[in-house]
Amino acid sequence: MKYIQIDDTIVALSTANANAAIAIIRISGEKSIEIVETFFKNKKPLSKAKANRMLKGKIFSGDRFVDDVMVCVYRNPISYTGEDMVEIFCHGNLFIVDQVIQMCLTKARIAEPGEFTQRAYLNNKIDLTQAEAINDLLKAQTKQSQRLALEQMSGSLFHRIEVLLSGITDLRTLLELEIDFVEQGLDSLDEENFSNRLNDIKLEMERLVKSGEEGIILREGLKISLLGSPNVGKSSIFNKFLQTERAIVTPVPGTTRDYLEEALAIEGYLVRFYDTAGLRETNDLAEKIGIQKSLEVIKNSDVIIFVTDNNFDLSQLELLDKNEINAQIIKVVNKSDLLNHEQKEKLKKDYVLCSTVEENGLDELKKIIINKVRIEDKELHEGILTNARQISSVRNALNSMEKAQYSFFNAMGYEFTVFDLKEASEYLEEIIGKVADEDILNKIFSEFCVGK
């Protein structure tokens, strides 16, 4: 989608493109009320209607009756887009919907994906983090990802960025004043206090970057790979978690020739399980391909559940080191029902003992997983990063803050520190959209559905 100027009127179906009880057609722009008024018949003209009130009426195409509808008018700037808007609630027959949209297209055009939200952003109704949160809310699959999107929509991340920007602006102002004082032969800067404030902002940025790792997990799910030698029971554990027979379990090594993926919610958190092929040397071409795919999945995992059994084959752990995989590892001994008491006592310090036969250990494993993904309410409420774009901008801002510290501590001149602080501000402004790159905006809004 091209970056557009707000000088025309757009229309789109905002509900699903399928037959349903009701369909909502959304129109936004300077001519939206005028357009609908030409075919919507009520006791008084639509242009005279009160805003935010539902009106019952009929739609006509010329003299031909099309449908009984409800219509709501929203006047700028009190609307979703900040423009004049009309929403038409008609019967959800797509044949009817198409007729209504065709009537709108005499003076409007079909909206691009996400264009209604884009206009809301361009009209300063929302910032860029809130726009992203709207799309996240539409795609949320669990209670926690829903909460994350709602918190960001309420402005939590925007506020956190604004506080950082305000702090940086204060530091820049102090230095700019100091430059003026120096020219007059005066000295007013408390360097120790300035240094402490500079460091506080840097530490807050580091916290913010760390929050991004948690935010992405909340939004996209915690990625967990099951790894272990063939026939140690990875697929059995996989199936017990899912309470299905998704993975085929046989006593023959190498049954899982590729990885299997399933997603489930554990206590409101999205968790993605990958049951990987056993990593081993093989002459089977199909299995080699499966093992390579498994390696790629393992490298992109947040957590690896390493599974062994009473044979204690640890060769797969060695392969993790060999392939430079640094994900967190949970060690599991499966088939613990075959171990004696002494063996269990010795192992339980370093391993989670599981038995899919006796169904022991799975609850403990779930608790460990949740502890790795759980985010406290306070942290969620104060705003966290949720995507790679935001994380990249804060990392760039953090790099600029480190340069500002270096130039200040090494007395390179306040002008250099001011420049570095200004650069940090610009990176943070990218997050909320005060500084906006056209390609980035196009990418963000193109991921929306049409009509939102």
C-alpha cells in the first residue's frame, strides 16, 4: 500500500467476507455523509442527523428498494479515523453488501488494508504503537496476548516512551544552557547529577529491550522444541501435553522424520511445541532432510526440552553445543517408572522425572514452562515492546545513549553529547511514529485486514 494523503473517501466491508446475519460497511472521508445520503432514506437528511446515533432507514438504488438498514454517523474529529465517517449495518447477504458498496463507489474508492487505522494514525487519533496493538488484538489467541494488546492500545508503551523522551529532552536542555553559560564564563552544570540521570535513562532502555523478548513471546507464543535421541519418548510427552494422538508413536527409532508443531494455551499463555526428529547420523535422504529442518526449528526456539530415558544417552546435548544453540534447556528423564528409588533421588536435582505411563512429572514440567513465560501485571501495565521494529529502535537509541555517556565522560565537548542525545530521541520517536519512515508505515498497515 502506498503512503497516501487524506484527500479522498474510502469504503470497505468491515465484517467477514461471508454470508452472515449482519454486515457492516464502513465509509470514511470528507464525502462519506454526502455519499450515503444519496441512497439512504430516512425522515430527515443524513447530513442533519446527530452524531453517534443509530438511525433506521431504507436503502434505494434509484427507485429499487435494496435493504432495511441501520446507519450511524460519526463526525470529525470524534470518530475512529478523525474524519467524517458512516457505518451501514445491513443484512449480511454478500449480494446485498456488493450492491451497497457499488453505490458508494460512485464518489469513493475501496480502502487498502489497514487504511482506516492508518488515517486514525495520520490524524493523531492514535500513535504507531496503538495502531500495531489494534492489529495484535485482532490476532490475539490467548488471554495474555489479548491483555498485552489492550494495554498497548490504552497507551502504556506510548507513555513509557514519552517519559524517556522527556528525560532526554531535559538533559539536552541542561547541556544547551551550559554551552551558553560557558560562553559567558559561567559554570552551572552539576556533572555528577547529570551523569546519574544519563545512566538512569540508559538502564531504563536496557529494561525496555529486555521486555521486548517477553513481549514477542506473549504475542507469538513461547517456542519449545522437544529434543532427544530416537525412541526416548519425545512424541509420547508431546501427545500428553496435547491430550491427543497428534504424533504417531511406535517402538521403531526414527518415526518422526520431520518436526510436528502444535500450539496450546497454558494458563492463558500461548505455547508452541515442536516435536523434532531425533538428531542422528542416517543414510536415509528423507530423514536427513527432516533432521535439518529440526535443527532450524531448534535454533529458533526459546526453550529446549531435552528428553532422555533410563539409558541416559546425552549425545543430543553435545549436538546442541556443536551447533552453537543457546536456548534455555529443561532436562527431562522419561520412563522414570523404570528407575529405582535411589536413581530417582540422585537425578531429581538436575532433571524433571517424567513417566507418560504413570503420568508423573508433567504438571511439574508445565509449572517450569509457565515460570519462563509469565509476566507480572505491573510490568505488563507499564508497557513493554512487542515486535522486532520496536526492539530495533530502542537498541539503536541505547547505542546512542552509550555514545552520549562516552562523549560526556571523556570531555569531548557538550555539543557531541547533545548530538548523541538528539539521535537517541529520534530513534525513540520512530517507535511511536513521531518520526515515520514511509516503508515502515506501509509494512505495518498492509498487515491489517481490509476494513480496519
